[in-house]
Amino acid sequence: MSDCVRSANYAASRELLACGLRVTRSHLGEINAALLGYATYAALLQEAKDPAHRFCLDDADVIVLDRVFGATRAGELHQELGTAKINQVVGACSLALARSFDDKAFFDSVDELFDNWVEYQIASTVIHAEDLDPRLARVLGAPACDGVWHASGPLWQVRDEWVIETKGTICEADDDGAEIYGGAKLAWQGRMVFHKAGRAGLIVDTLGASCQPVS
């Protein structure tokens, strides 16, 4: 993990320098550590060596950055920079981290994780739910999420297991959107359970969904 972060520090430094912004690699290391959920770069290195943690960031399937914490840390280290330049520094760090951890799904926030990945994964599981009548499954339309999700805790603070849940409805329809099977409507619930891998890393453990008719 430290090699990936060091690589990101170097890449961000070069990109910012090309734009006329000089930020030391030590400061970029602190900002990148904050983006990954750590208070300091030293804390990131210490946790990576701690055998008490089952997984580390290198094991993650998904990485979710804490852009707010990263921007706060950048502002603390470079109070002379305005908001626009702080955002430029954080953006360069985020891009450098994404390229450094290029074998993982990468998101800039939990909202982006849900909107661009979790919602699709759960909705895709709904039509295979064990309690869904297979006769009805053949004519169901696409599951519609209500757009609201709930997590078991702040992602970067939870250490072992993180859960995200959502719900929605699904209606049967033909290609024209007309009801064709008695106007059935189902309510569904879905959840994804993750192992934590570092502060910002996630490993998918279980994915499940259930359905029930709406009267």
C-alpha cells in the first residue's frame, strides 16, 4: 500500500508542478492519507503493518475516498492557497491515487459509490431473490430504487464490517410500459455487506435482496 501512495505522491507532484503549483511530496503524502481516511501518513503506514487487521488496502475490491477530509487536510497544510487551488491539489491527488490503485473500482464519495455501483449491484440481485415467484419474474420490469440508502456507520471509521442497505419497487410491464399481469407491484429490500480493507477499502462479502407484494 505504501508503494502505491508514494507513487501517487510523485505523480501528483509532477502534475501540480506543471500547473505552477509547488506542493512537497511530504505534504502530498499527508493529503493522500487523509483522502484514504487516515489522520496522518504515519497512521496509514502503522495500520498497514498491524497484524491485528485482517485485510489491508491492497486487498480491497473497491476504494472510496474522503474528499472532505482530504480538502480539510490540504487547507491545514497550505493555508495560503484559496479554495480553487486547494480543490486543484485534492483533484490531482485523487486522480493520482486512482491511477496508482488501477486494479480497483474507485469512487470519490460514498454517494458516488451508491449511485454508480451499489444501486446497480443490488437492483440486479432483486430479480433473482429467492422469494420472488419465477412466473412473475419473467414479466417484471426493471427494479426502481427509491434513491435512499442507509449505512451501518461512517465508512472511514468502521474497522471490520460495513453494511449498506436500500429499497425500492418493481412493477411488471411489457415493452410499452403497460401492465400485463394483473398490475402486480413488489416492494424490495437489498443489502451489501463488506469487509473493511484499510479505512477506505471494501471487499464484498454478501449481497442479498428480498421481495414482497404491495397491496
